[in-house]
Amino acid sequence: MDKYQVLKQYFGYDEFREGQEKLIDSILSGRDTLGIMPTGAGKSLCFQVPALLMEGITLVISPLISLMKDQVKALNEAGIHAAFLNSSLTAAQYHKALGFAAQGRYPVIYVAPERLMTEEFQDFASRTRIAMVAVDEAHCVSQWGQDFRPSYLKIVDFIRSLSNRPVVSAFTATATKEVRDDIIDILMLREPTVLTTGFDRPNLYFSVQSPKNPYATMVNFIETHPDDSGIVYCLTRKTVEEVCDRLHQDGFSVTRYHAGLSDIERRENQDEFIYDRARIMVATNAFGMGIDKSNVRYVIHYNMPKNMESYYQEAGRAGRDGEPADCLLLYRGQDVVTNQFFIDHNQDNEELDPVTRRIVAERDRERLKKMTYYCFTGDCLRSYILRYFGEYGANYCGNCSNCLTGFETVDVTEAAQAILGTVEWCRGRYGATVILETVRGSDTAKVRRYGMEQSPYYGKLPRIAVPRLRQILNFLVMEGYLTVTNDEYAVVKLTKESGRILHGAETVTMKMAKEQEAPVREKSKKSRRYGSSVSAGIEFTEEQERLFESLRGLRTEIAKKEKVPPYIVFSDKTLTHMCIVRPGNREEMLSVSGVGEHKYQKYGQAFLERIRQETAFLS
Ligand code: ADP
Ligand code: MG
Ligand code: ZN
């Protein structure tokens, strides 16, 4: 067999995606390999395909039990013998699995990094031919990454303990230079092939809104996606609880996830979501790493996250199957304050020395700023993201809220003058909140304490809502007309540029989201599009839509019986393709993307039968 046959027969795909083939070839030629690809790009395949072609066992190191289980399940479904070795097994199960492994039953074994240096595993490794060690989520070795795992440092000890050094491959979605260098250094990769593929995810629609009523806006959105799976990310556990309760009361199928729940409840809730029993997952950022659920159709950020890395990673959990999916961010000014608080009280940094801690906090503040700018940019959101990750983005993508609905250009000169004037009047001694309270004419303790009612600008802008004022202030900072000091007081000060506006030499216009709630996009059901190269941009007819629902129902029944998540049976993309191809026999069924030999054996007949029934009355 060659790599193409493996791809077709086991995974049911006709072609490799960008980057996959190069990475696979590199591994097969015996070179260490580092693949940096965005979430959903298909990293697993890059080590799974070579694993089936190499002489010997591939060990996959993965940080999370849930992740291993999921991938092993998917491999087994595809007819590949694979197993996992981690703490979810009893001692007897573990022993048995190792025994089978030693007999060469599994070409692919997933191992928790904590296991590698144990005596039993070392004994096994010394008696087995290990062809490759594949490190998934490799950014976990880096202290600069967001998910540092000390146990990942054991990987290199393990590799060094082997008498024959296997090929080492590593995969991550984190593209920053620090993390990439750390992976190469810490895993001691030898002259590795390093490949970064495009970070663009064309099937994701990005949108930012600053609605007056975020909850109502969110519900409005969810109601247009009644049958779809989605994730709602909140900044705090408390918000998760509130939002989840409210959605529940409003009759939505919803569950929740955050670090304050017991292990058992977390696992149960995660399963509820993965097995499509609960449609909506409301969660903090604790949820998601290792969730391979491919049919998440939308990710809503109910709050702005702390930085673009987190945002893109979390939003990227939508649409992993390549089908259209929505990423909606609901921004409000309070989010900046909350994130600032997290940065200032970061428990994780407690062990760091004061200097490093300050550097880290500064870096985090800088990243928060860039995240905030994302919420206000009038540019194409996708270009903003790609530029952030060091890629060149076209200025117009046609698939984000800025490109589609457009912002209106507003003349904010008067407001800008009042804000700058207030800063000047108090000689740059106070923070943004006091400034904004002053121009609005609020009667707060701070305003009184600092004597701000005396300012000629006091109450100058009573009609502009605080969030909008904050947008204007942020904009002035972004454009260099104001600066905010980088210490704990975050005091607002004038710059050399301020005078031009203060003295009326320049006007200030900025793009702002139109005041009304952004229009709701067409119902997703009607706009399901097949996103791949096979037949890009096809819109479903009503018949196809009905067939899709029917096949989805069949998938759910089968998944229940087999006790696997529905997307493990067939992905949304595969069902979509089936509706387009409408296969009538084995041959045609095998031509559907995602239907391999093994899955055909298991499910082919049932789906053929269902398609026959559903389309009998058509031509
Ligand atoms: P990553 O680990 O990079 O986030 P995964 O390996 O989980 O992504 O793959 C995401 C999805 O893409 C999976 O559903 C997978 O089956 C699918 N996929 C991977 N490679 C291909 C391919 N060549 N053609 C079609 N689908 C693919
Ligand atoms: Mg992965
Ligand atoms: Zn755009």
C-alpha cells in the first residue's frame, strides 16, 4: 500500500490537504518533522498515515485522556487497530493492552507522557520496534505556550532511553516563534523539516458585535441554528453558570463546563455535548483542548477572551469538518477590565521571580490590547487575524462581518476633543474610567474626590453611551492621540499628536458598528454549502436539505447503538457530500469523501438504503 491507498481505504479521502503530503513524505523519508497547522487542518492524519506504512509501532503522545480516547475510537471505526495507555485504564486493562501491543497488534498506540518513564513501559519499549514518536499538541513542552505540561519534558528522556532512535514528529497549532523554537530545542529534533501551513480557515465566518443586550443577541443567533451544535465561551465560571441556567430556562438543550465542577460532572457534560445529546456547551476556556468534535457549527464568545491566540484557538473549534461555521464575538467594555484583573492576579505566575512576572504581565497586557483592537477594527476581521499571526491577509475576505455588513464611518471629533480636553485638564493623572465618567457627567465617588465636576468638559457628552465612549477612547489610543501607562494605574496621558485634535486642526472619524444589532445571517439550514474543492459553493435544494436531515437522523441512531459520537460515524461534511452525490451503489458510496472501505462495510448498506427510500419519489 502507498499513502494514497491508505488515505482512500482507511480514511475515505481522495486527496491530501495543504501541507499533509509534505509532512508525511518527510516522516517516511526518516526525517524529524514539525508540522504547524491551524486547528482543524488535519494534523492527526500526518502521523496516522505514515504509522500504517512504517515498519514498527508509532507512539503518539497526547496530553489529554479525552483526546486519546476520541482519536483511538475514530481509528478503530476506520478499521485501524489502535489503543491508548493512560490512567483511565485499570492495572489489569493496562497490562493486557501492553501485552497485545508487544505482540504487534497495534500499529498506533496513544500514550500519556506520564507513562513513558515507568518501568513497565520502559520494559515494553526496549523489546519493541518503535518506528516513530509523534508528539501531538507539541506546544505543551513550551513554558511560553498557554498549556505547558511538565510531563511533556519526559518525552525527550524517553526518546534518549531508546537504543534505536525513532523518527520524531511534532504537531501543534501554535505558530509563534518562541513556541516553535522551544519545541525543536526541548524535543531535540534533528534537522527537522518544519512546515507551517496557512492559518486561514476560509469556512469560518467571523463577526464582532457590541450589542446592548448580549444575551438577547446570542439567543437570536442560536434560534437560527436550532439543530446545530455550538459552543458558548464565557470569561468566568459565574457567567457560565448564569448563561447556562438562562438558556436552560429558555428551553435550549444546553450543558456547561468549567474548572469548578467535579471531574465526573465535567466528563459527563462533555460527553453530553460530544454525543449530540446537548446541543450547546457553555464553558470557560477550560473546555476544548482535545475536543475533536468536527460538527461544531458555531462558537460564540459571550465575552472577549484574553488574547488573539486564545480567540483563534477557541473559535477554530467551529467547522473542523470544513463546512461553513460561524464565529461570533460579543464585546463589552467590562471584558477588558475582567481580563486586566486576571492578568494582574495571575496565580500561574506566582512562582516566577518579580522581574519575569512583570515581563509576562506586560506581554499579556500587550496581547489584550491587540485583542481589544480586533473588536474595533473596521478592517476585514480575517485579515486582522492573519496579520496577527504573521501572515499576509487580503484586505477583503467577503466572509466576515466587517466585509459584509460594513461599519459606518462616524465623525467623533467632538467626543475626541472632550476626552482629550479632560485628560489635559487633569494633567494626565487619572485612568480611563474617571475620564469617561467626567465627560458623561456621572456623579461618582471618584469624580467627586478628584474634583472633576470642576472641569469644563464635565457632562459634555451626556448622550453617548459608556461603551461607545470607551470605543472612542480606545481608538484614540490606537491612533496614537493618547497613551495609557503600562503600570498598575493605567493612567491616560496626552501625546505629541494630541494637540492637532484639541486645537481643531484635524477631525477624527472612525468606523463604528452601526447602532442597530447586526443583521442575522440567513438561516444556516438554507445556506449549507459544500465547502471543498469538489463542488465549491453549491447551495442545498429543499430535497437535499430533507435528505440531509434524514441521514443525520440515521447517523444518530447508529451512533447510539455503537456508543460513539455521531461525527465518528460520518462527519457532517461526509453527509453533505452524500446528499450531493446521492450514491446508489457501493462504487458510488465509496466515492463520497470520508467513506472508506471499513466504514462502507459497517454503514454503507444502511445509508444506501436510506438514500433510496428518501429519493424514491424523486426522478
Ligand atoms: P487537527 O488535529 O489539525 O486540529 P484533525 O486531525 O482533528 O485536525 O482533523 C480535522 C478534520 O479534518 C477531521 O474530521 C479529519 O477527518 C478531516 N481531514 C483530515 N485530513 C483530511 C483530508 N485530506 N481530506 C478530508 N478531510 C480531512
Ligand atoms: Mg489534533
Ligand atoms: Zn473580511
